[in-house]
Amino acid sequence: MRAVRRIAVQILQLLNRGGLIYSTHMAINTAQAPLSIHEFSLVNTHTRSYTYSTMAAPAVTGPMLKMNNGVEMPALGFGTFANEGSKGETHKAVIHALNAGYRHLDCAWFYQNEDEVGSGMREFLSQNPSVKRSDIFITTKVWNHLHEPEDVEWSLKNSLEKLQTPYIDAFLVHWPIASEKNPDRTVKIGSDGKVSKTSTFHMQVNLL
Amino acid sequence: MEKLYHEGLARSIGLSNFTEKGIEALLKYAEVKPAMNQIEIHPFLPQQPLINYCLSKSIIPVAYSPLGSQDQVPGTGEKVSTNIELNAIADENGWTLAQVLIAWGLKRGYSVLPKSSNESRIKGNANLVTLSDEDFAAVNKVAEGRWTRFVNMKDTFGYDVWPEESK
């Protein structure tokens, strides 16, 4: 049975990889793979009835994790942090990710590429009318120098604007550290080249 | 932050890089419980105690660098990506190492955030697989006793979130 199971998974994966399974409604979650012959034939049937013209794969979420506020998050997420990302790289990567089925994008104000995440997502959504913004879980984070309440709010609104979304699914404190800012909300660097006046936990009372 | 949550601009609020001590302090005054804590997790930094703590407080752990980064373990020069045991598990199943590492995280019950800018790797990583109990145990064995953090911005910050690790 184990061998049969493995072969079935591999066939599914091959189909998936070749873009042969196109369902935009039926999530094929290979982590909880539909492995019975019955379910497998269902997939085939669905392939034949495919009518959309895009190459997007079905959603691949992994388990949906229910958080303490009742909101569900796909366990599989796509990291958008780009080390030495050249311009346009994140835009393309996000389209590839959404086309591959990811429905969870992890972003941050500090990554300085939220505009590309936003433009990539919008391009994907315009090409895939069956997928909505609400089908995608988006996280962003506030950086250390914006921990004053009005700065936290500014940071989120700045991220929302760049991500081209009216709301975020999760907003995180990026580090348990607070630092100083310049008047233009850039990170203040001290004369020693380090982030200026770093302090920690007491700042988090302000943060909330 | 709680205000933004109540206004609906953020459907959830949460943490990243928080220690157990930090979360404990925050829970004393937070009106809205953090929904998640995003931390570095991979077989060289398995984070079991913090994962257990987070789950005990209904906070979902989210793994960044789940593929273990390209950095080397100081002293030994080891890398997650070239670990013999981990690669053997991938080869035996006809999977990539990334698929094994993602599956390991999902089986441990948290969210994983693989990152790539390469189209075929992005696709390949979304090809989710399920680790058998033996393979899961084999990854756990590699992780056992390890504690190498690759992401610590202490030199940039001038502050170390994990001072006990630098001793």
C-alpha cells in the first residue's frame, strides 16, 4: 500500500508541476494528499472540466491553522525578504508564488519591497478573477524605530498603501527592540554606526 | 497596535523574534493576545521549548528560515543544506531537501515560510509532501541537541535579544 501511495503522490506532483491540474476551486493539498483511487479520479475529472485560461495551480495551503482570534492562516507561507534583490525581483517572485498556489505572503516594512509584493499580487489577481484578495493571507511587520503608537499606525498605513490592500491579515512587532527615528521616519544611526539608543521591553507598553 | 486591530486594519496582531520571557512580560498587559510569534526554526535551531511555550499560550509559531539559510555553523562549517542525513531522507523519497524541511515543520504543527526567487524552486517548495514517522524521527535526530541561530542582528542593533547564546 505504501508503494501505491507513493506512486499516487508522485503522479499528482508531476501533474501539478506540469501545470496539468488547474482547478482554482479545489485545493489539492499534497500534505494531506487525496490518495485513494476514488479521490484521484476526481482530480482527473476536474482537470477535463477546466475552462479558465490561466496557468495558475490550485491553492496549496498546507493545514489551515486557526489562531486564538478565530482567523485561519495557511501553514505554508511565502517569504518575501530579498537579500540583495534587484528591482522587480520580488514582483516576479510573488506572481510565481501565487501561480504555484501559495496563499500566504510574509512581508515587512523593513524589507523595502512591499510595493513589489502589492503590484505582483494585483497582477496575479487581475489575471485570476476566481482568486480574491481575501483568499490570500498577508503578514507585515513594524520596524524597531516606529514603536511609538502614532508611528505604529503610520507604519501599517504605509505598508497597506504599498501592498495595495485595505487591511492586513497579521501585523507583527518585528523585533522586541525599540530604537530612535529621524524626523522623516528613517532609522536613526548613531555616531558609532549602530542603531541609535536601543532599548527593549519597556518600550512595548507604548507599542500596544 | 491593539487600536489597529479593533479598527479592522489588522485582522490579527502578533510578534516576531520574541523570547519566552518577552512574551510572558507582554501577556501581563496585552489586552489583545498575540496570535503568532515568528521565529527562526530549522533542524539546526529546533526551538522546541519556545514552540511548546507558544502553543501553551495559544500563540502559533511561524518559522522563518525554515530551510536553514546558507550560513555555516561557526566552528564546524556545517550547513543545513549539505547535511548528509537530511539529504539522504530527501534522496530516498525522490524529494528535494526543501520539501523535507517544509514537511518537517508542517508535521510539527506550525507555519513555515520558505523563500526563493527562483521559479522552479518556488514551485517545488509548494509541492507539499508528508514525512513518514521514520523520516520524521530521522530529522528530529539530526535536530537533537543543536542550537545554531543564523539570524541575530545584535551588531546592527547594538543589543542582543539572546545574550545567553553568545556566552
